[in-house]
Amino acid sequence: MSIFAVVLVVISAVIHASWNLLGKSRTPTPAFFGLASLGAGILLSPVLVYVLNLPISLPMTFWWLLLVSGFCQMVYMAALALAYQQADVGVVYPIARALPVLMVAVITALFGQSLPVSVWIGMVVVTLGCLLVPLVTFKQWHWRAYTQLGCLWALVAAIGTAGYSVIDKSALNILAATGLPSWLMAMFYLGAQFLATGCWLSLFSVPRSGRKEFAKVWQDRKIALVTGVMMGGTYGLVLFAMTLTDNVSYIVALRQLSIPVGVALGIWLLKEPSHRPRVIGAALVCMGLMAVSLR
């Protein structure tokens, strides 16, 4: 990787951890992430209008994939918001960030694709790291530590991430057939997905309690918009870095820097407790994911 590509991915990792921190600091709700998603999608709407006016044809399959991807994004963001209401960033972030990589690796193996030994070792290390993150002390280990709502919602968020990751690949393959430049294809899909996600999340505002929550979030709309811009910006930087790198596995590995960054920022800025198992667990998750990514 070039130095410039490394800098882009490192900045992306910091931004990714930062928008999670920002969301956590504002008492996150599905309404908050819904407003953030809609705001980012609206900012990218000129790209959507431009592409949709080009002489290209997108099959209905693409739009169905986009709709399902938005639903999976909704599951991810809603579960993430609920997880942050129940637990610290240092607990939720490593679990929600790490498990999707493991899920994709397992799915790949189930479909008959062989995985090198380094991947399985990495998966074991990541699993151990995730098991350590919720603990306060090593002596007080108990299985009930993993049944807290924060951990369970983080697991749901990870399932949502794995879902939209697999679906997005199929949707982008359809877009690639149109001949659009890769950067334009990525920005178009990013904007469309944000709008789809925001629409799904807006369903939480249909009940009276949801409308009250949305009205409360609207008072904090500037922070929500900043969060949405950060959410889009982090992935945009990664896409840019991919155009500068031959082997994308390096990018995937480097992105996992957001895990220790997220834990460190939670301890530093939100004054979350720096329990030794949490710090060691975050480090193990990062090391394991690098082993998985560098396959």
C-alpha cells in the first residue's frame, strides 16, 4: 500500500470509531440514526439524480437488493443504538465490528471454499477477544456476563452488518455491468442505500412514542447530520483507498484499527472504565481480525 492509501484508511478508521462515539454520547436511538442516514442520503441526492438521468437501465433485482440492504442496515443501526443504551462503547463496538468478519468467513467455509489455517487461528483469537470484552475482572468470569442486553444487541447489529455486506456485493456487481466509473458507482449506491436505510428507520417514528423520540432528535439535528456525514465519509475514504491498492486485504486489515481506537476513545472521552479484560480483549480482536483479513 502507498503511504497515501494507508493515511486514508487510518483516517477512515478514526472517523468510524468517532461517529460511534458521537452517537453514543447523544443517547442514541433509531430515530437519531434514521435522521443521520436521511441527511447523508439527501446530501448525495445530486449524484443520484445525475446517474438516474444517464442512459442506463437497472433491473428490478437491483432495487430489491437495495431495499433488503437498507433493511439490514436498519437492523444494524437500530440494534447498535439499543446496544449503546445498555452498555459502553468499549463493550459494544468490538463485538459489533468483529463478528461480521467471522460470520462471513464461516459462510464462505460452509459454501465449500477452503480457508487457510491463519484464518481459523484468527477466528479463535477474535472469539476469545469478544469473550473478554464484557468482563470486569478475570476472576469474576461467568456466562451471565454475555447475556446482558448490550452484548445481545451488539450480536444483532453484527448480523445486520453481515447481511448488508453480502447483499451489497451482489448489487454492486449489477451496477458494474452498466459501465459506470467505480467511484461514481460507489457514490450512487452509497447515497441510495442511505436513503433506503433512513426510510426503514423512519418506521420507528410511526407510533406515538416514536414521533416523540423523533421530535426530540430533531432538536439535535445538527449532530445527527454530522454523524451522517461521518458515516458516509468513512466508507468513501475506504473506496478511494481501494482504487490506490492492488491487494484490498491490506485495507480490510488496516480498517480494524477502529476497534482499539473505539475502545480508547470511550475510555478517554466518555470516561468509561478501562478494565484490564476489556483492553486485552480489544487487542485480541484487532490481532485476530488482521490474521483473518490477511489470508
